[in-house]
Amino acid sequence: MPETSAPRPAATTRRIPIAIGAVLIGAAIGFAGVYGFGGLKRGSGGDSACAGAVDLARKIGPLAYGEVAALTMATSPLRLPDLAFEDAEGKPRKLSDWRGKTVLVNLWATWCVPCRKEMPALDSLQTKLGGKDFEVVAINIDTRDPEKPKKFLKEANLTKLAYFTDVKAKVFQDLKGIGKALGMPTSILVDGQGCEIANLAGPAEWASDDAIKLIKAATQPAKAGF
């Protein structure tokens, strides 16, 4: 009777280090992809070009009080993903379309009660400061009835905010992926290079004197005395 070959422990033992090595290599690649090691850079952070935004955040930090005391100022350089969404005509837009301008990115939805309460203040902020240096980019993420948010803005007479939408809510997931969207509403103050200056989880009275002073300082630091 022919002999049956028995398993070879030695061969199995040799394969274990190889498998472990493959796992470690894969983990290293993934780590590099997230943190930018070895030239593999995720487009959402660790960008040295954003050091200026961190410096600005530090300088205007003392202005984050009163109605905007909940703002979290940036402490490490972070370039936001190039968020993709649509305008009122259904044309594709990206955050990079506002390159060179300070932007307050706000994510909102009609099912979010604090969002609805916050919208008049955002509309007022756009009225007061919107222009060549600053803009409120409020992105609606209702995923069901696309007409509902438009109707809300019209009935509330919020006419200064441009309408932007992402019916797949991918902008929320993109920001959540870098730890900048924990709930609704979410707001991020972004400099002209697409870098985070500050972020806020929750609503704020954006039309208040406190908010106006801080955003003016962020938009025109030289004129604000920084």
C-alpha cells in the first residue's frame, strides 16, 4: 500500500512568517496611505502648506468666545478633501472652486432641527460679509425629497445663501472620515488654500458680533491687526 504523505510542519512553519510579513507590509502601506509616509498622501491632511492656517487659528483663537466659544481651532495642518456637490441648477461644484477665498462650509438638513434654526443666522452672515473675500457654502444633505430644502429656504425668506446639495450625503462621510463631522449641523472655517482654520460640531449664532469679529479676523488678518 502506498504511503500517504503527512503534513509537513516545517513548511507550514515557514509560511507563517511569510504570512505575517505580508500582513505587516499591507498594514504599513495602509498606514502610509493615511499619514503620507513614503510619498503616499491622503488628500485630507498632513499638508505642510496648511501651516499658515494653523498659525492663523492660533492668532484668532482668543476671539472664539461668547456665541462662538464652542469653535475648535486647528492645531495641526489639515487640508480638507475636495468636497463634491451640486448647485441649484444641478451643476457639479467642488470646494476648490472657492480657492483663494475664506469659506464657512456648513452641512445642514431639513430633518435637523438645530440646522433649521441656524440657517437664518448663516443667511445673515452671508449678507454681512459675503463677497470677494468670504462666502458661506451651506450644503444640504437631504437624501429623499430634493424639493423640500428649497421650499424651506423660500418659505423662510433665506435669499442670500446660494443653494448647494449632495443627495448622497457623501460630503458628510468625507468629513466624518477625517474626524470633522460628528453630527449635524457641522461647520468648518476654511482658508483660501482649502485648509482648516476651525470647526464646530453643532449650531452657532453666526450673525452675532462675536462671530462677525472672528470671521473678519480670519478673512483679513492684516486689517484685523494680526
